[in-house]
Amino acid sequence: MVIQADYLIDERGQKKSVVLSVRDYLRLLEYLEDLEDTLDLKKAKESAKGFIDFARLKSQLKKQGRLH
């Protein structure tokens, strides 16, 4: 991902702020959300006690009347 950034500088030439286009800002937010989801999934896999496949889950939910 390439982000085009401009900088606002102070009177001594020190970078003080970053200016992004709305498009780049939204892309950056989406990237961070995806990264957070990936880390959450990794944590869930590491702490999970067991998984069942989707077909079995679907069958159980139908038997419980929670899925039609």
C-alpha cells in the first residue's frame, strides 16, 4: 500500500503534522481494521478449545429451532 503524505512544518523546518487525502486516510483505516481482525482471529485460534464444522453447527442450530 502506497500512501501519499504531505507534511506541515514549523518555523524551524520540523515536521509537525501529516496531511493525507481522504482516500488514503480511509484506505489506512481499512488496513488497520483488517490487521486488528487478523490479530483477533489468531488470538481466538490460540485460545479455542475446539471447533466444529459449519454443516454440524447448522444442523445443531436447526434442531434447537434457532435456524430455519
